[in-house]
Amino acid sequence: MDVSVLEHIRTQAVVVARSTKSEDEGRSLLEKALKDHPQLASESLVWFNAVMRGISKEQIFRWISQGFTILLNGVPYRTFGHLWQFLERLDEDSDNVLVLEDLLKMDEEELAKLWEMPK
């Protein structure tokens, strides 16, 4: 499976979970979309649970080591090329962009507040 397709599926699962306020909806989307790829489904569920559980410095380090550079609406993204050029191309309405390296400067309490899912 193409990496960009997998990242899109994962992103959509998080978006669905956050918009419906139901992690089960996000998990269900992952399971259905990846039913023919059991290994990817398993890895994606672990990734999804980590994203939905919250953000910690340990998680940020993992994302950075996996090549992710930003969080866009709470979802890790890889930016290819120059980071600031990528950020400039984002829609002006995309104000929920966090640079992972900047998050490492925050303490755990500040990170937890950033990550709270609306009730």
C-alpha cells in the first residue's frame, strides 16, 4: 500500500474520532479500510491509540524519529522539502499547526492541555 494512502486513512480515522467524539468510529474506519492488510491494520491501530491517548514528549520523539515534522489539526504529518515553505502553502484557515520540535520545549502539563479532546 502506498504510504500516502495509509497516512490519509490514518488521518481520516483521527478526524472522524475527533469530530464524532467517538474513538470507536475512528477504529472502525481503520479496520474496514485496512481489512485486506492485517499487519498495517494492527500497526495503524497502535498508532491511532497513541494519537488518541494524548501527546507526551516520548510520543513527540517517536514521531520525529519516524519523519513527522508537524501536527496539523492534531494529526502528525511529514513535510517534504523546506518546512517553512510548506507552512506558507497551507490555507490561512489552518491555524491549528504545531511544529513537533517546538512542542519539546513545553512541559507535560502544557502538552496535555493542548491535546484535550472537546467534550
